[in-house]
Amino acid sequence: MANADDIRTTIARYVAAVGAADADAIIDLYADDATVEDPVGTDAHVGRDAIHAFYKSVAVEGMNTEIVGKVNVIGLVAAFRFNVVVDGNTVVEPIDIMTFDDDAKITSMKAYWSFD
């Protein structure tokens, strides 16, 4: 079973891959039947193909990402905040809630953010 360190490693890899606009690296972190709701309230992307297409559609060269504060892990669930900055301007400051399987693969991700 994945432990807190395994999950934090996956999250660090996720945030780095988002910053690199690397949809292939991001999708490698997801389980086959995973779901992504980004932002919360939009239709979920279900399965690796749909999730990969989503990340390819939002990938922007020149992004910088940084985890802000502590990554909170309880069992196979984690919550964390990070910043996404494009060309020196903060674009979004999401709070992500992720669930994981025993191999520390992401099984679901919900991103809480808005532009207001």
C-alpha cells in the first residue's frame, strides 16, 4: 500500500509535470480508470485518454508551478495548494484533492479554483 511519502512523491512529480506542460508525464501518474474534475463543477474527464487530452489542451509553455504549504495526506487521500504562473503573472491558485491507489497512482483529482 502506498504511504504518505509515496503520495507526496507522486504529487511533486505531478506539479513539476504541470509546470513543464508535459501531458505524457502527467498521464503516467494516473490509474487507468481515473477521473479529473478541473475545476470542480465541470464535467469529469474519465479514463487515461480523456485525461491526457485534457492536459494537452491546457498545456502552456513557460508555466511555472510551486507547491504552497504542506501536502496533507490521510490514508490514500491528499489535499494541497499550488500556484501556476504563466509569464510572471499568476493565473490560478488551485487546491487539489487527489485519491490514490495502492501503487500511489492518482485515481481521482478535483481542482478547486476560479478566476474571481
